[in-house]
Amino acid sequence: MATVPVYCICRLPYDVTRFMIECDACKDWFHGSCVGVDEDDAPDIDIYHCPNCEADHGKSTLKKKKSWNKHDTGQSTDIKPVQNGSQVFIKELRSRTFPSSDEVVVKLSGNQLTVEYLEEKGFTEPILVQKKDGLGMSMPAPTFYISDVENYVGPDILVDVIDVTKQTNSQMKFKEFVDYYYSTNRKRVLSVINLEFSDMRMSSLVESPEIVRKLSWVENYWPDNALLGKPKVTKYCLICVKDSYTDFHIECAGASVWYHVLKGEKIFFLIKPTSANLSLYERWRSSSSYSEMFFADQVDKCYKCTVKQGQTLFIPS
């Protein structure tokens, strides 16, 4: 009979609801609550040594911090930088005000979003469609829940999960994420943002908007005899809990994307892709301390766009 791996000084099996940290010496994993490490403080640790290894390897060490933003005066400060995605960061983000996305987001009905419209007006600004009527798309009912997703994709499929506080990726079985989702005592904020299901049974429930199918380069123009096979990355399922946050990024290959919110709401922070902003983005992303800098503070304007249940947002490349 197979034995279940145990960890930490408590020698208990892995529990997805409890924060853990790996010892850089013995490589064992420890519950933060067992070794006195708070989850919010973990990103500041450079080298961690568990209580068993401290005698031989010394105490844990912290990362060297550097303050950097466009308003930096160059003066030293004792203020600890805020880690993007941390609870402190999320609290501060909620308290801030941003320009309304009404300045840059075009609102259309599904029937108005046609090839003819885009040929005349272009597709240089995000488009928000408040109801899916007229889009020629199919979606499950809003009663479709995470347990239904599990039934369609299977409990044992491995999914990439983002730890919001650390802004790092890991993998777990979907069943483990479902258990975490239903837990009433979540110790971490985890999100599934790239469950690609175009080749799974759930794909039959989702049909992309007609305008997407008409303009898809992959579906309409990818050569049948191409050396590279036709990409299958076309349908993603995102599952996020309260206080989820994904840092600023450019979509893969700079592609245009669309999002439909089946349940709840999703907030986007949008920045115009001007030459100046792209240069600032490159500078920010290449900084060793970018995770301690809110990119919106580097640009002139960042717009807040809230997409509510039943709405669909189209973002240009």
C-alpha cells in the first residue's frame, strides 16, 4: 500500500489550504505556522533555513531591498517596499482611484460588433459588450460552477496555479484546487488563469464570438502544410477568488484577446500601448525589483475597467 508523503516538523501530509516554505538546506517543506514564518513575509526571505538546519547553516537571510519609482528622490528610506499581490498591496489598490475606462473603452451591442464596423472604425481600443446577445457565442449558464468544471475536465488534470502574494506559478491537481476553492479557511490566494480546454469535453459548451471566428488568423489562414502545426490554444478557463491579482503583462505574442465573465466580475487595469509606455514597460519588467513596483505609477494614465457578469471585453493587440 502506497504511503502518503509527510512534511514539516509536524510530519503531516500536504494540505493545499496551509502556506508552506521550503528549506534551502534540507529541501523539506514546512508550514509557516509551525516554524513562525508569515506568508506575507515569505517573499522577503532570500535564503530560508528551517529550525533543524539553523545550527549547521546559520539563520535565514532576507533579500536586499531597493526603492525605485518615478518619484524616487534618491534619499534612503526605512519604509519596506510593498510586494505586488500581497494583502497590503491589495488593500492599498482598493483604496486608490483611477481614470474611468469610459475614456478609452468603446461600448457596443453584440449586433454592432461586425467585420464591417471594424473595417470602418478599426480595432485600436478595447470594446465592451454588455450582453452576449448578438455576438453569436455560446456559454454555459451562470449556474455552471467549479464542480461542473471538475466533472468536465477531470479531477486529476494538472493545472497551473498562481500564488497571488508571491506572483509565482506552481502546479496542482484540479481536485486540490477545488478543495481549496470551497475551503472556509484559505491561507493563500490562488488563481487558475490558463486552463486550456479546447481539446476537452468542456469545449462543446463554449463557442467563441462570431467576430472572433471570422477574424482568427489560425482558423482562417494557417496553412495546412505548415511545418508548425496549427495552434490549439483557443479556449481558456480562468478561476479566481477574492483578492486575486495578476501583474501587468502583454498577451502572448501580442495577440488580441477576449474575456467573458460567466460569474462574478473581473477588473482590468488598462494602459495604452504607446511607444513611451512600451519602453517604460520594458524597463519595469527587466528590473530586479519589478515585483515591488506598481507599473501604473510609471505611466501617465492607467484606466480601471470593471467587467461584470455576462459582459464580454475585447482587447486589441
